[in-house]
Amino acid sequence: MEFDWNQQQRDFRSTVRAFIAANLPDNWEAVAHGPGSSAQTTFSKTFCGALADAGLLVPHWPERWGGRDADPWSAFILAEEMWAAGEPRGGQYMNVNWIGPTFMRFGTEQQQERFIPPMARGETLWCQGFSEPESGSDLASLRTRAEKTESGYCVNGQKIWTSYAGHADTCFLLCRTAPGKGGISILLIPMDTKGITVRQIPSIIGEGDIHEVFFDDVEVPDTALLGEEGQAWEIVRTALSLERVGIPRFALASRMLHRAVGVLKKEGRFARSAIEQSAKAHAACEVARMYSYNIIDQRCHGQPPGPEASAARIATVNAERQVAEFVVEHLPDALAGGDAMLMAHHQRAIVAGIASGAAEIQLNLIATELLQLPREPR
């Protein structure tokens, strides 16, 4: 097995790094502290527009949609470097990683022509309406309903923990069109549609990052339906597989671990306990990286997404948590305003086990689908 990068991949990584160095402002670390803030959202549109102009926003997309038909490794190298820098694309990483590719596979020609080009230009922000107050990661129990009307659907319900909803242009909404697991559908709803109310949820993970979203008699046309009625499970399974491995959080975790170790060495405090704990955290980052690389290799060979994506996700959650715990243990002052980027990473590590599907759900998927363990009788 070849573990090294080829020259083309090394050159691409160098190009991305050079772009980041040239386009991040001097106050970037302070801006990165609020991934869903107004400042970050505004900056991300400028940054992503420049990325698009440089051919670096969606190089892995087909040429038809503004890409260069690059392979999955290019997409992952791009994502690694963006996350190592604190993800200056903001919420637009969702467009790049999974929303755009999902439309390419399941969207109508009209939906593709309407929604994909603005993503490729870095002009738009989406939010995903998945979790609900009494559903969480159990999407089968969601209650937001879309009742058929003469011209489309009337939507009523509530979503919670919705990232970027305060600035999003459109919502990728899961809703119930019929009873049971097979009665869940996806609607694409502009966030300025009458009847939608967004309320920010105060939190410790960053300004403007999560929200409640209420839908009160929201009228949408038939053309808002993505795929067929009841097809949500198939679509979401594909989308979440792309998202879970498309977010290399371990890249930022690894960089912040090295940063923290550097501070301790400079201060003469890198003693035995710190050495041992940092070594374990570094190993966790490497496990997450190699597991993710395995998934990308599978994509390059045309293999369909499987439960291995959940295992890679758990490895990344573990890496994030171990680095966060190391900083709490050895550099607590950094989390009290001493280092904006270490603080930003700590905040993101808090939600690592929730975003893209709760860690507990991922563990269940690993047990049943990857390890094929029997379920205990109830």
C-alpha cells in the first residue's frame, strides 16, 4: 500500500495553502471564533467567491457545474487544509461536501439549474432542517409535517439545533408526508418564505451557530420536493455519508495539539504527564486521518458508501475530544481568552459528537451494520 502523496496531490495542497495564506485577514483567528456569526458569514462569501474564481471551491465537481472533475482526494485535501485553518468557508462547506453533490444525483433539472450554480460561485448558504425537540438523531420519529395542497405542500412543525439558520438562504428540510419510516420526504424551502421564524439558541460553542426554526402554515410549490415522496432515507443516507467523512475535524485538532505542545515547550512545562497525554491525542488524530483516508480510497474505486463512514466519524470524535481534554488539562488559560484558535477548537469539539449524527447513533450503526452484532431482544 502506498501511503505517500503523488506530485500532483502535493502541488494541489501547496496551492491551497498558498491561497489560504494570501486570503485570510490578520484578524482571522478572532473571526473563526464564531462559525455562524454575521462576521464569519459575510467573510465566507468573500472568501468562497475568491476560491471559486481561483478554481478551488469545487474542483471535484463535474465541469458542467463549475468543477474540474478532480478525484475525491482533491476534495479531501481541500477540506483538510480548510479545517486546519479553522474552516474559512464557514457553513458553505456543506454546499461543497454534500448538498451540491446530492442535487447532482437526485435533483430535477430545474432544481439543479436553480441551486447548484450559486453554490459553485460561493454566493449562497444552506441549513439542514433535521433534528426536532423530541426527535434528535432519531429521524424516524420526526413530526414536522407537509400536507399536500392543490399546488404543493403546507408545512407545519419545528426544527432545533439548526446550524447557520440565521443567515441561510435555503433549508434542506426533512418532513413527514405520510406515516411511518417510508413517509419522510425532503423539501427545499427558501428561508424568507412567509411563516418561517428563526430564533437563535444562546450557546457556548460560538456566536450565531445554532437555532430553532418554526414552520407555521408555510406554503411551498410541488417543485420544492427533492426526489420522490418517501425517498428521504435513501437521499439522506447518501448525503450524510458524504458529510461525515467530508469534515476532517482531525486536521484542526492535530494543528491545535501541536500548537498547545509548542506553548508548553516554550514555557518549560512539557513534562511527563503532558508528553504521555499528547502522544495519545496525536495517535487518535492519526487514527481518524487514516480511517478517513480509507473511505476516500473506497470512493476512488467506486465503492458505495457503507457503515465504515460511521467508524471514521467515531474516530474523528475521539480525536477531537482527546485534544480538547489535553488543552483543558495543561493549558486552561487558553480557554479563558488566552488563545482564540484553541478556544474555537474547544467549542467545536463540544459538538463533535452531535453534528452529522450523534455519536451514539454512529456506534449503533457500527454495531449492527459493520460488526453485524445481534440486537438484544426487548
